[in-house]
Amino acid sequence: MVHKGDASNAAVRALLTLTGENHDLAVLGTPPGELRGKKLKQRLAIDFNNKCAYCNINVSDKMEVDHVIPMNQKSLGQHMYGNLVPACKDCNRSKRSLSLEEFLDKYSVPNASQLKHKLQSRARRYGVTPPSDSLRSLVANLYLEVGNLVSKEADAILKKLPAPSAETKAEAKKIQKKSEFDFSEISEKFPLGSWVRASRDNLLGEVIDYSLEGPIGKRTPYVKFMVFENGAKVRRAPSQLVKVKNPFRNL
């Protein structure tokens, strides 16, 4: 199910790409095209001797590009050269939204201290600095405004659709009768668009869907939500969730 959070996350990534490329243009004189596709990978291959920045294996034609500071609304890693490194598929998938320190610690990466120093020194050399308060505020407002705009426009389009025919309504009732589970109670407690926090791992996110999991006859209902930190879509049993205040409401 596509949700307004998908549009918000895409907008945030676009902004962080634009600000990063503009930074490199202003500081390094590197035009935006140099930070994309084949040209970017060629430059990183030279800088890192065609090896993964994290595990040091040869990446050859299988190089992926990772943002050392994750490019999401929590970490605000920008798409600038000093924040980009070559990575193998396994390291890139494992790191995901983790900070460099979290990744090195979680996976007990060999020579972690030296690697951290190397990557941080490289970042400073190319002018990578912590995100400013103004950027944090801009991203937070962008996330909220894009999500609200998408919801508003979607509602407006829905209102313009023709009313369903009697035949369509009859078919809808047949489908509803065949449903394995009535989500009305769960959806009332955790409406679409509401914010929840998971007790197990403290993940914070916006409710985007509901689902049934497990073998037929023994299915368990779940609430699906989009994690604020990294845009990942996860599901939890309703008993594991607590409804919380929208973190963007007062921005």
C-alpha cells in the first residue's frame, strides 16, 4: 500500500541530494553529474582501491554506494562526496539506517577504531559538517507539508470520483462478508495516519496499513507502520503498540 509517508521520504531524500550536490559545487567545484551513476563509482573506486569501505573486499562491478551518515530525516546525511563510500551488497544492506558507530559496534567490524578515524578524516577533508538546525527544521517541515499535501489532494480526487453503482455496492458487501478478520476495532484504536511507538524496540512511526499473518484459520492481526527514522515499513501486534502524539504537529 502506497502511503503519504512514501512521498514525504522521497521529498526528504531529494532535498538532501540537492543540498549535498550544491555543497560540493560550492566547496569542491564538483558539478552534480559527478556525484551520480558511473562517474561517481569510478571516483570512489580510485579513492578506495576498488574495495568496500567497511570490510575491504574487492567490489569490482558489484559496487554499491553508501551514505556514511544515513540519508534520512533523523540523521540528515547529505549526498555529498565526503559522505559517500563504496560498499559491498552485504555491508550496505547491514548498515542501512545505522550510524557509523552503531554499525561498527553491532557487527564487530575488525579495526573499527582505525576505520572510523579514516572515514571521519575523509569527511572533514571534503567539508562534511553536522547538519544545521535550519536544515533539521526545513526537513521536518518538508516531511509534514508533503504528507499533508498528498493526503489533501488524494481526498480531493476521491470526492470527484463518481458514486459507486448499486451493482458495485452489492459486490463490495460480498467481499466484506468473506473477510477473515474485522479490523474495525484495531483501526479505531490505531487509525491510518496516527503515530505509534513499539514497546519491544522503541520504534516510532506512522500507521499505514493492517494485515493478517500466519496459516489460514490461525491468522494474527498486525498494524503496519512506517518508521520515522529510516522510512522502513514494519508490522507489530496491536498489543505491542502505544498511540503517541504526532511529532510534527507543532512544527
